[in-house]
Amino acid sequence: MPLAPDGRPLADFGTRLLAYMIDSAILGGIAAVVFIPVMFVLIFNLMPDLADSANGYGPTTGPETLFDEFLLPLLLIELGFFLFLLAGYYVYYVEMMYRGGQTVGKRAMKIRVIALEPGATLTRAMAAKRYLVEFPAGLVVPFLSYVDGLWQLWDKPYQQTLHDKFAKTVVIKVAP
């Protein structure tokens, strides 16, 4: 069984993956509760105007009208939603990690993030570094999320992901 530098057992790939899936389900549910009503309001408020314009009841319709009256507001709402998600993920992952080394998924799977250096405490900067590689960088760099998550399968000796390496952390099993 692989051990962390301080001698505690490391979390395995399957346990970490399940914890990530639990956290993703929680955040996805929150995002859906926020985003779906906004989209319904947008669509039901803008679509009748566009339909009237297309049927000749309103001002003439063209590509500019479609963009200005529907696509631009839709894109702005999506950008706002994207920024909302990044902020929400930051609060969830960084602040929960910093306060106790665990998210809800990690707590459920009985694993914890700790500093790689024995005796050091997990700092907010370490948690933020993990977040930056896992989420914003993972959105920008193609396939980084997959490589990052799978990296632990061949990393020796501490089974670290790329975001663990960048932040100098490891994930351990918590004693029951």
C-alpha cells in the first residue's frame, strides 16, 4: 500500500474518482437550480417578440435583430453563468479544502488533502493552486482535465495528480 511522506496510506484512484463525481453532482445540481429558471425567463420573454417580428407584426427581422434581441442576451447570460460557476467552484473547492482538507465528496469517501511536506498544514494558497490547475486551466488547455485526473495512475511514489504536484499536496485515506 503506497504511503504519504508522513506514513499515512494514500487514497486510490477509484476512491478519488467517486469523491469527484459526488462533488460534481452537488455542484451540477446547484448550477441547474440557478441556471434553468434564468433560461426559461430569457426564452419566454424574448421568443414572442422574435416570433411577432418574423410574422410581420413587429419591426422587420434580420440577422442583426436576431443577434441583438436574442443571441447577445443569451451569450451574456451564459458568460455570467460561466463566471458564477468558476466563483462557486472556487468557494466550494478552495474554502472547504482550506478549512478541513475535505469537500463533501471527499468526506463521504473518507479521504483528505494534506500538504506533501510532513507536518506542514494545508494553506489557502495550496488549495487555490489545486483549483487553478484543475478547473480554469482545465477549461483552457485541451484534454488537461483528463491528463490531470489520470496522472495519479502512473505517478510514483505519491500517486499525485498534476494539480497535486503543482500545489505540493497528496490525498490520504482518513482513518475510520
